[in-house]
Amino acid sequence: NADFSSMKLIVEDIFSPTDTNDDPFAPLEKLFNVENIRTKLQQLQNQIIVQRREGAEIPSAGHYVFRGSPGTGKTTVARTMANILHALEVIASPNLVETSGLNLTGQYLGQTKKVCEEKLDEALGGILFIDEAYELGNGMYGKEAMTTILEAMTSERHSKLVIILAGYPHELDVMLNRNAGMKSRFTNYFDFKDWEADDCIQFFKHLATENGFEFDHSCVDKAKLNELISLKGWGNGRDVSQLWKDATQIRANRVVGDTNLMDRVILKVDMQAALDQMLNNRRTPNAPVMQLAQPEGNVRTDSNEDNENAPNFSKLCCEDISKETSDEDNSDEDDEDDPPRDDGVTDEQWNELQIEKANRKQKLKNSTKEEKKNIIRTEQEIQAKIRQISPCPAGFRWIKVSTGWRCSAGGHFVSDETLEKCFSS
């Protein structure tokens, strides 16, 4: 029997979930920390075998919550689950439809329901995977998204559909707590752990073996690897895969002139250079302004007729900058008109927002004139970007909170993860 305690996660470009195998559970042997998933799926398989033998109705697969950071294998496991559940004849199709909470939330009345229904129908008979699902319920039309999904979960048409919500643990819990009916229908929770340095090194060894390279763990600077893991934006398996690709490219540049070279070896100098390269990209620069690249496509905008009378966000942004930079001495007083609380904003969200508003005001008050200008300039750079992907219809200022940015009235939220995806270079 396989020792599943030693399983290691491989990223999506290493394992293709479309690979066929007589054992539907075989793909899970290539994954890391999925023993709980395997156990639950085996329990479901046993239940199906017994119920078929006794002539009882085959149970539904239920719905799942995948909690974890980016790059921990959530999407890969979802694709594998689709094949397994289809092999067990629990779902009619191995089809997995991927979307996000942000993409399921429309920008005008009626759009959200239509978008949700289209995705639900597309996934009919298979699995609907909603990444960053904590975006559901945010904003003016977020409640409509949750209601539409809940209606589908209780309808006969979608009774065989499996829905997976994925994202950060705390944010998912907050989202589900907004709707007791929805929370009660997600009874299967899988937690995906962040990678530690030893996990990364083991994965490097796996990749070396897989690609015919010699590799020794001593060539990895563990201190630098731990620093990289501690920095914002760490992508777990995704980043480890990129590090490996960078190291092999650096090695190629090193040996290209040596036509007699026979050994395929990743040296310490190769891995060191790859680590330094990624660290330099991730470390916060000394400049006070956050540099965000312009998006190249698929950025959501208010181009529909319903939003013709919406505020001019570019104008609002310029007005904000003019207002705040014209008199830096009073900028801490001008930062908010404290709009009333939006409907659907939880006490937890509202309290956090008020605390962060107060913290910002105090920070500006304690700053020098030059520091104020830098803080305001940095904020406005970010706010201009946020308004491109998720404009607040009322034009309220965005406030930095624990995992993203929320508008002053609380009803609109953009996660750090979403912002990074849209504007990463």
C-alpha cells in the first residue's frame, strides 16, 4: 500500500487531470496533503457500493469549501475530483467550470442573476468551481449572486451539480455567515496548507528526478527561501514551479558554450540566482509609490447602458487628489465624509472599516508634510486602479483593510489577491 503521508503536491503544468487511469484515485497520489480528501472520497465510494448492492438511491456528492492560499493546489484537486466523481457515476460529466466570485457579481440590476445562471447551466452535471468566492455577497448586487446560487442548489434541475467554493479561510467564513441557508449546504471542508521551506525543497527534488537532473538540497539557501515565503504575494507551489524554471534557464545560460558537457546538474549558483531574482522582484522598493502595471485585458468596466449616468471615476480620482494635495496640513480631516453603512455589510466588516479609517487619520496626523504627500499619492495610485476593476457607484473612497480594500460605505470590496492578479507585471 502507498504511504500517503509522503505525498507531494505537483502543480498543474506537471499533472494533467485529463490523464486516464483504471483507478480514479490514482491522480491523488501525485498531490500533497490531500489525505483528508482521499478519505472522504473513499467513504463516498463505499457508501455508493453498499447502496447499490442494497438497491438504495445513490447519494449526491454534496458541496465543498476549499480553504487555502493561492498555489496550494485547490484548482488541481477540483479538476481531479471531477474525474473521480464521474468515474464513480456520482456526477454525469467530468466537466469542471471555473469562475470567480467577482465574475459572478454584475454591475447593474439583473446582470448578476443572468451571469450566475449561465455559469450554473454551463456546469450542469459536473462541478462549478468558484475561486475567490468571498467576493460573493459584496457590493450592491452581491446578495443577488448568493440568492441565485442558493436557489440553484435547491432546484431539481441542478440537484446533481457539485459546487466548490475556494479562497482564504477567514474571508470564506465571513461570506458564508451572511447566509445561513447557503452555509448549511456546504458541509465538506478541505483545508490546504501553505508550503514551508522543506516542502519546497522536496518538490525541487521531485522536479529534478522528473526532468532528468541531478539536484542536492544543499544548493538551496534555506534562509533566502524562508524570506521569500514570508513576503507578500507568496504563491506556494506556483512560485516553486517558477523558481525551478528560472533555475533551469539560468543553468542553460551558464552551460550553453560547453558542448562537451554531459551531466545535467542544477548547481547552487543556479538556484541562488533564481532565488535572488524572485526576491528582488518581491521585496518592497524604497520608493514610496506602489508601482502597478496597467492591465492588458479582461478588465471589467461599466460599458453598459445602465451605467451611463454613473459617476466619472477618473474625474473623481483627480478631484480627490486635488482636494487632498492642495492643503496637506488638513488632509487628515478631509479624508472621509463618513457615508452611511450600506445594506448587507456585517458588523465585523463595518467595525474593521471604522478602525482602519481612524488608524489612517491618526497616521496622517502624526506624519510630516512630506510624509503626508507620499501617503496620499500612494493611496491615489492604488485607488485609481481599484476603480478600473470594481468602481463604487457612489464614488466613495476606498479604505485599506486586512485582506484588501473596502469602500467607505462598506458595500464594495476588492481583495489584495484580485488587485495583484489584475495589475501584476
